[in-house]
Amino acid sequence: MASITEVARLAGVSIATASRVVSAVDYPVSAATRARVLDAAAALDYVPNALARGLLKSQIPVVAVIVHDITDPYFAEVVRGVEDAASPAGYLVITCSSERDAERETSYVRLLRSMRAASVIFAASGLDDPESNREIGKHLAAMRSDGAAVVHLSPHALGEADVGVDNEAGMASMIEALVGLGHREIAFLAGPSSLFVGRARLAGYRRGLAEAGITFDERLVIHTSFDREGGALGVDTLLGPARFTAIACANDPLAMGALARLADLGIDVPGQLSVAGFDDVPVAAITSPSLSTVRLPLREMGRRGFAEAVRVLGGEELVSTVLPTELAMRDSTAPPRVAALT
């Protein structure tokens, strides 16, 4: 790879002048000199060393998006949104998948701090792990003091998302919709109790029941993993303890797992049981039956998250934003037609 010294030599200018021209710094130089430097850089196929720049500026043009599961379409959409905004701005986007492991998430943050990444965007919910959160907080504080931007798109140990949605209100609206269809016995697949976002959606479930005058029954709340396997396990756990005519799920993978397991058991959806999710990932509309869910502006969350990072990198204060949710009622929900399942 050609060096800036070679570019300067070919252009007949000082190394400092060549460096400032190729770095797009607003440096007073004649148009002819600027053209000579740029022509020399093109002729030598010169590429500025981002790492070297980072050492000088205390950060490199990298934005890291920390997700829980790289295969989850929820996170894929959020990352797409970050890339929509970051790539034209000259930032490299890297995705770090923690698998909901607090130790792995901590190691990612430590590494990003050491490499002087310009920004960290937490697409995933915070994990309730006090020791890990203290360690992560220490590294994030150091990154912020060096001028890096940190943006949360989901609830975490220190509070609500910087750019996110009202998870509680969104889930309450789905419960209201199911009650409006005639359901009074509604189960809930809540996902892991260690996820702050799961807690917010469980609170929305309870709020929706309370607003409808329905007594909360803890036997109808199942905590499993936040994926399709968790949805299948949730169905198996629910069958037996109590009566229910609908299952609301804390995310779409749980709902899709529930749909698949119910099909295996020969239970008709929505004829015998209604199922609803949360997120509206792209495949939700093409499941069989198509999934009723709460739609989140996932890609826009990613775009807005990077926009806030840029604001912080420019020396401005981060502005918190709550984006709207909406119901997407499809074929997996209908009025109850038979007696409640047990």
C-alpha cells in the first residue's frame, strides 16, 4: 500500500500538505496544489490509514452494533437501518452478537474501547447482570470521555432507550385488541426475566389485563428463551395448568415457535387458539397463518440511532426519541370459537 510520503513526493508537496488534502481537512491550499495531491493519490491507489487517524483523533470511523442474536430478523433490520445512515457518512459498521451472554457483551465493549471505536449502539436490551453492568459502565464512561458516542435502542440497567419505543404501551395495546376480539383468558410467553425489555413487555401484558378488568393469573405467564425454541417450550408448559383462548408473546420468534408447536399438536390457529407476537419482523406477514403482532419501526430505529451518535460526535447533547408502534392484526387471531384450552 502506498504511503502518504510517496503521495507527497509524487505531488511535489510537503507530507503535511498531502496529509491534510487527502484527509479532507479545510486547509488553505491552491486549487492546483490540491489537484496535484489528489491526482498523485489516485495514481498510487493511496488509501488513508483509518487506524492511524484514530490514534491521532482518539477514535476510528467504526460504529459497532451490539445485538443479542445475529440470526434474529429483529436485529437484522436494526443493523440495516444503522448501515443505511452510517455507510454514506464514511463509517464502517460491525455487528457484535452477544448471544445474551453478559461476559461476552462485556468483552466486546472492552475491545471496542481499546480499538477506539467512534460509536457503540446497543440494539439489544440490557441484561440484568450487576457485575457485568458495572464493568460495561466503566468502559463506556471512558469512551464517552474520549469523545465516543454511546446510544441505546432498548431499555437497560440505567433506564429507558435513547431511541426506542414504548414497549409497555405496545404490549398493552395488543392485549386490548385481543380482549376486543372477545378473549378473556390470555396467556403470555414472556421470554427471559433477565431482559429489561422482557420486563417492560410483561408490564404491558399486566397493564392490558388490568385495564380490561381481568385478574392476573401467574400460571399463564411462562418465562423461556427469547426464540422459536422458547415458544415451543412455552406451549408445552402452558397446556394443562390453566384455561386460555389466546397466547400473547413478548416477541415474534416466540410466537413463531408457538405456531409451529401448535401445528404439530393439531391445534388450529385461530380456530381453537389465537396467537400474537411483538416486533413485526419481515417474515411475520408470511407465516402460516400470518402473524398478528405489534409493529415496531426497526429500520428507522437503526437510522435514528446512528443520527444520535453523529450528534454526540459533533459535540451536541443526545436527544431521546420514542418512536410509535402500531398493531398489525392478521390471520393468527380471531374471536374465540370454542371452549378455552387447558
